[in-house]
Amino acid sequence: MHAAPAGWPAGVDRVILDEIDSTSEEAARRAPVGPLWIMARRQTGARGRRGRAWSMPEGNFAASLAWRPGGDPAAMALRSFVASLALHDTLAGMEVAGLSLKWPNDVLLDGRKLAGILLESPRPGFLVLGIGVNLVAGPDPSTLEPGALAPISLRDASGLRIEPEAFLDALAPAVAARETQFTTLGFAPIRSAWLAHAARLGETITARTMADATSGTFEDVDAEGHLVLGTPDGPVRITAGDVFFGEPSCS
């Protein structure tokens, strides 16, 4: 364990590694009883949602928080909103402008993808929150799926240079604060704050699930965290999927 810096949330442990296959895999292997952040300077097997590869140039941020939050799986899934808000808080605190949040779990900078979040529950009651941030470089756009948002890095966009360890020192208290808000006040204030920063609210977007694609006006995120699209046939709620901006053929 590394000694915690001033301002680090009480009762939360931290491990910083030079290299690991995946911080989320390591978190699952350790299966801590109390909250634990694991950060790695290099990852050799990083992944994103649905098993996709996640590019990890050295200097970027990769860390996972593992803990046992309690509650049912639906409540656990809402931590994607908690985490994305905490990321927004952290970056805004560094005076980064042009931020927005993309359902269900991305942070955008100037409309391009800066950060992603991956929630996993490798065993009942145990949650791993993986976070990747392009601090110095984004992935090669040619490696992305068609229609995916172009990546951006914090250094290229704003000139801000921050070491991964320093970013973790700022992020962990922000996550703890939003987690406390969620556990004490419920999802409503998290939902309101998230919607205040939502990308493309009121505009046409496309949600692709494993089965189909639905285009409509981004109207809301409901009390269960579902995406609500307005369509000619009425509101459609999307429980899980990938969002693309514009009509199905557009990015």
C-alpha cells in the first residue's frame, strides 16, 4: 500500500503499480473487504465495455475502485453516473472547460471522448469501477468502431500536464463525495446534476443495443438511469447500449 496524501478519503486504501494486465482484473483478484483504489502506470490488457480493447499509452490514467457498496444490482449500476459526475467535478476543479457527459459512462471534452468508465460485478455484492482518462494521448482513431466519437487528450486540448498519481489524488475525494451524496440522498440529486452536464440533451441521438438501434430525441434519464428517447411512436427507454450522435448513419 502507498501512503495516502492529504485530503485522501478516510477508510479508503490505495495501491499504485508500475504495470499490470488490468487494474479491474487486479481489483477482482484482491477482492478487498474495504474500498481500495488500484492505479497502474501501464496496463497490458486494458479493456472497455463489452470486452473492447482500451488503449493505454503510458502517461494516461488507469485506475479501479473496488468495494462492497451494498444494495441491489440496479442501485450498483447507477454508480456509472456517480463516477462520471465525480470525473466532471475533478476536471472542472482543474479549470478544464468544455466538458460534458455522454450516457451511460463517458466524459467528453469539446465533444470528443476524454474518459471512459467500466462497471463490473465479478461476484454478488462486489463492485469494480474502472476509469480511464486520456491525460496525454488518445487512441488511434483507426482502431475505433465506425461511428465512435473521436478521442481527445487533456494535454492536447488544454495544455494541462498532470501525472496519473496526482489525478488519482484529486479524483478519489471527488468519488467519495459523490458516493456519499448517493448513499445519503439517493439518485435524484445525482440524476439532476448529471443532466445539467449531459451532452446532446434535446437533440437527435441513436442508441444501439445488442438487438437493434433506436433514434430519437434525447429527452431524459429516468429514475432508474435509463435513457429516454422521444420517437414518433412515443418515449422509448433504453436500459443498456451505446449512444451515437445523430441519425444511425452518423457519428
